[in-house]
Amino acid sequence: MSGDGFTAMTIRNDISRDIISGFAAVTPTLAGAWRLIDAALADLPIALAELGRARAELEAVRLDRANLPQGRRWGRYRPGHSPAARGSETPCQPFRKPRTSLSL
């Protein structure tokens, strides 16, 4: 889900809360039930913000992982290409250029 989807959900949530407030004003005998529904709707922006942070973190981790050379992904160097075998202290070169974005 993109940021636009989050924005649309937040707008629908705000409209729903306004409708619930109107129902609560018209039917005071059900005020307790309307408060419970309003409280549940109030949690949505917090959950969306947390989900957005988690998605951004996951995308960063995936991009970092995609840029690791194949041998380094599994905690080992390519066979015959270890730093000691090459006579250097630097790790092996990546198989390709680093990615700048992931296409999912």
C-alpha cells in the first residue's frame, strides 16, 4: 500500500468519525457504544503510521540485502576468491552494480 492509500484511509477514517459524532449527538442513549466505535477509529492513524515506518525499514533492509554480493549474503566468500587466496585483505568484488531501488 502506498502513501496515497494511507492518505485515503485517513480521510475515510476522519469522515467516519464525523458521522459517528453525528449519530452520538442524535441518539444519546447509545453514547457509550458510539464512544467505543470512535475510540477504535482513533487507533487507525496510529496503526497506519507504525505500518508506514515498518514498510520503510523493510524496504531499506531489502535494498541493502540486494546490494550484497552473493557470497557475502550467506556469510562466506566466493570459492577461490577469498581475501587470503587473492593476497589481499579486501572482500571480493560484487557481481553487479549496486541497486538504487527495488522493483517489487
